[in-house]
Amino acid sequence: MRNYITTYDPFFDRFFLRANNCSVSHMMKTDIKENKTNYQLFIELPEVKKEDTKITLENGYLKVTASLNKEDENDEDYIVRERSYGEWSRSYYVGDTVKLEDVSAKLENGVLTVSIKKRDEKEIEKEHTVLIG
């Protein structure tokens, strides 16, 4: 099966830069692993809670959105502030054949693990073929 997962999307990964010049891809570092039955994405989301994370699938793109709120609203007391807060999103092209039921996720120890079931090429061909009775 062809590997369709890619993180290249200039709109999400490279175009918008935050005020501290950290790109989105820097904030959501991702490792992608492939085995016989699925793809796994390991996305770094330190300190992000499960309820502050959203995963959507649309037009062949799996989009992960995460937000982290400031611990202290009083910015005047800080001398240096290197940890980032706010909302980030990143898209991964997974192909048009991936369905929502093929995707599962869990968030543990600051790493979001997203599993995407591989679909059999024969199964994909059946979806695009009209059977004549």
C-alpha cells in the first residue's frame, strides 16, 4: 500500500508564525510510524489536556488542534517567558480513502498517539466500482 501520510501543508506548517517566531510544526513535533495494519502518529503536546485537543478528518486531511492556556495572566512579573501558550493546529494528508472509523487516538504523558487503519487496496477498489446486476 502506498504511504499517503505527509505533514507538508504550507498553509498550516510554514505560513503563520507566532509572535515568538515559533512555527506550528515546531510546537507539534510528530513522529510517524508504519506497520502492516496501520500508521501511527506520535504528536508532542506537553501539558495539553485531552479536553483541549480536537481531531477532525476532512477532504483527506487529518487536522489536530490543541490549546494551552496561560498559567498566570500577570505578564508583567516575568523577566523571560519561553514557554508558549495559545492554540495550535497541524494537518496531515492521509488520503481520501481514510474514514473516521479508521482513526483512533489517545493522549498520555504529553504525547498524542493517533492510529490510522490501513485499508486494503481491494477494499478501496470495491468502493469505486459500481456493480452491475
